[in-house]
Amino acid sequence: MRPAVGIVVLPMIIAGSGGLTACSGGSDDTAPRRTDATAEPTTTTISSAQRICSGELDAPVQVGTLDDPALVEVSGVVASRSQPGVLWVHNDSGDSARIFAIDRQGRRLGEFTISGVAAEDWEDIAIVAGNDGARDTIVVADFGDFNGARPTVDLVFVPEPTIPVDPAAPVAVDDASTVAYRYDDGPHEAETLLADPRSGVMYVVTKEFVDAPQVFRVGAAPAAGSTDPGVFERIGELDLGPARLVTGGDVSPDGSAIALRTYTDVFVFSRDGDDLGAAFAGEPCAAVAPRERQGEAIAFLADGSGYITIGEDPGAPVWEVAIP
């Protein structure tokens, strides 16, 4: 029996209707280790959300395995939009402030140490497009808070580095910045950061062990010189059924689909309109998820041809689900 899935929303969101749709998918497509060309999303008149929720996905395919022994507990993954075939990942709590680049088969492309930045509990990663020719920005979410004790949490902004020639040599990054935020209703545990590729607006989905997952819009950063944190503004909550702990998420390159990972499932919300946050008022479809020991990280490929999932284990498999 398929689980009942719905949403409870605040008045600012108009509730949607519909049912849970099962999907199925996979591909063993390969990608080069590095390239300087710019990726372009798959050209189609059918949105990613429609293609995912059509019920025509194949089973997941294992396309590789993490080969870097430094990646002991991958918690977030996102695809580079400017460096095709590159995935950015990071470890969970306990690691230093660093991110890694891997290819779609899990092979190491680079390690980047972030100077002047703390790493208390990094949980997810996203990319915001640069304006007027500026580099894209990698955003790492330092908002893990298992005990609900952090009055503020951090977003770490890293101008996207270039993949080095030597994957073994760590690269120092000294132009990152950290911005503190608070939730407008008090502390939460969270493992999911989403960035709208159309507007750059970011969203947080919390990981609730008792209550329903909460959805927050990331407000503007504090003005320069201000000592006040930015604010995560609550816009609603999700009902994903029993024990649906949200562990990661991403937005498709065309902005039409929001994928949320749980330990066992992938749910996809469809966007219809300018406001990405309004998509959470709809009913998600149940997309394909591989059997991972602890499903944790998910990312759409930069060309929209599929999505990648990685679990929290050393040497974890890299799974790909093709989007037809």
C-alpha cells in the first residue's frame, strides 16, 4: 500500500490537491573526469517534474563508488552548473571545514579547505547562480542541531572553485564567508537546503523526530555591520507519512521539481508558478529510491537527465536514476 502523503500549510500558501503517484528509473551513463565546457539543461517542453512523476522511471543504477577515504560520511551533494560532470560533496559533523569534488562515478577530483570557517554540523549543500558573469556560489548548510540547542545556525558561502589539475593536492579557499541565521519560531534540526535556480531564493526543510517536517524560506542576509542574524521564515509543514525524516534535497535545473530524500524514499513536489515555496502546498509523487543503508544525499544532474543519491558510508555506492 502506498503511504498517504499530504501537506498542512500556513495561510500564505494555497493548499493543493491530488494523490501520491508512484514512479520508477535508472542509467549507467558516464561522465568525463573534468571539462571546462558549460553544461546545458536537457532541452524538452516537458518539465522535469512531469517526467519524474509520469511513472516511467527505470530502477536505480549504481554508476560508481566513492573512492576517496576522506569521504567517510557524505551528507550533501550538488551538481556544478558550470563544470559538467562535477559533483560537490561534504562530510557530516566531525570533519573540518572542507568540501570535495567528485565525478559521477564517485572518483575524487579535488579537496578544498575553507579558511576562516567553522564546521560544527554540516548537513547539506546547494548552488546559487552568479549574477552578471560572477562565479556561482556553493552554499554549505551548517545547521545540524540534533538537540535543538543552537540559537543561531550558519550558511557558508563559497565562490565555486575551479577543479585542480592534481586531484590529490588539497586547495586552500580563502574567499568564503559565513552568515548566521535564526528560525523565526525557535531552533530545529535540519538536513535539507534548497536553492531555486530561477530566483536564487533558498529554503530549508527540517528533520523532525516527533512533529511534521517544517518548511522555511531563507530571508535576506543581515545588512553589512549588523550584529543581528538573518531569519528563516516558516511557510508551512509537510505530511510525508510515518517516520519520514527528511535527510536531503535538491531542485531540478529547470526549477520545476523539488526532490526530498528520506532514509528510504524520494518524494518530488511539482512547481506551477513563480514561487517555489508554493509547490510545497501540492501533493508529491513517490519517485524511485535505491536501497541504501542510510539514504542521505540527493542531487539533480546539471543537464536535468537524472538524479544522484549517495548514502552515509565510507566507500558508499553512487546511484543514478535517469529521467526520460
